Amino acid sequence: MKIIRLSSVIFLLALISFLSCSSESLSGKYASFWRKARKIDLIPANVVDGDTFKIGKNGFRVVGIDAPEIHAGNKPIGEFGEASKRFFEDFTRDFKEGYILMGKDRFGRSLAYLFATDGTDVYFYEASVTELGLARPLIYEEDTIKELADDVVRSYKKAWRNRQGIFSRWENAPIVSYGDSWGDKIGKIVWLEDHIMKVFETHSLYIAKGKFSSVVARKEGYKLMFKDFDFHSLEGKDIRVYGELWKYDGHPEIMVRAPFEIVFFEGGKEK
């Protein structure tokens, strides 16, 4: 009996040592975050949409990104919402996950950075889904690890360069301009064309008001996304803005996430 107990102890110690060595041997720039993360094993049933998951009754908001909606609410159903959710579901099938908590949002959901491993490398979910153009950056400064926020921003730029996901419509997205019917394009990826009459600020937003539409940018995270760009420079200019069309106060609106989504043009031609 003593031999059996001793063997069990030796086996347990060997297992702990193996798991510890496996964790230490993981490669990639996110290995250090993985070692700090609380380990979980998500399955597709845990996935709510591209930036939300549940464990039991507890809701988790993946911090640092904004995936297109799959249910109408404050924002419309997004054109790439289902594709974003499917990617998250595939992510849970392929990897073992871990998360780092960053507080709670106003809905009581836990904010979490999400990582995963295949046993060799460690992956950062937020950067992975954004690089495919299936999510946009959403930076809250008090809940942000700057190194990770920088990676989300870089991934978004890469999605744009490679015309991935939401940027796959870049060459042929419909143009919405003054006098056009646009109600059927809510939630769709479009070019919004207008002449900007004035630019002003609220507590949380930069707002560029056009003849019939508005373009907004969140102040939080602005320094990361709009480095060396002056939003007030839009005033008096003809612009086209690329993004998901929303409706606010009866008029069309796009929230821009990066300066490359704004194109200046004159006489119907890009400047």
C-alpha cells in the first residue's frame, strides 16, 4: 500500500513538472502572458459573438476589440458579425485558452484579454481576429495593456493592407452620398461621401458634421489610432469614409477607427 501511495506521489510530481516545463517551453511573444493567464477550455457553445463569451452564467467581454453585431441593439446587425462569431468558435475548437481579467464593463461583464496555445506557440485572440478584418480596435485606456493594444492596432492596419474581412469591400462598396436612399444599407460596409461643415468635440467624441451625415471618432484610444492626424482638418473638406453604416438621430453615421478609413477627394477624384 505504501508503494502505491509513493508511486502516486511520484506520478503527480512528474505530471506537475511536465506541465510546468511545457508552459515554460512555449514560444512566441505572448508566452509570458499565457503563464499569467487563468486557464480555461472553451467550446463553441461558450461563444456569444466575436467579442463575447460565457462561462456558466458569467459573461466576458473580450477587451480591446469591437466585433460586428449579430443581434440588433444600440448598434445594427453587422455585415461580418456571423463570420466573426464563426472564427471565435473555430478558435475554441483548435486551442486551449486562458484569460487575464481587466475589470468589468457597465453591463457587469468581466473584461478579459484572451490567449490560447496549441502546445507550441501562444496566440492572442484579439490580434488574430482583428488581423482577419473581423473586429475593430476598441481601446479603453483604463483597461488596457499598452503592448497588447499596440498589437491590435498593428493587426487592424494589416487587415486594411491585405483587404481582409471588412476591408474586402474596399474597391466595390456602395457609395452613400447626399440625396441617396440609405436605410437598406444600415449595418453594411459602405463609403459615406459628404462635405464636412464643422468639427467639434464632446466629452468622449470627435464629431465631423456633414450636409446630411456625421463621422465620429472616440477620444479614448485616439492617440494610438490617429497618431499625427488632426480630426479638425476635416472641416470644409469633401471626404469619403469607409466603414459600417449606422443610423443616429435620423441621419447616417460612421465611426472611424483609423485615419486610413478617411479619403479626401475633390471633383469626384481622390486627392
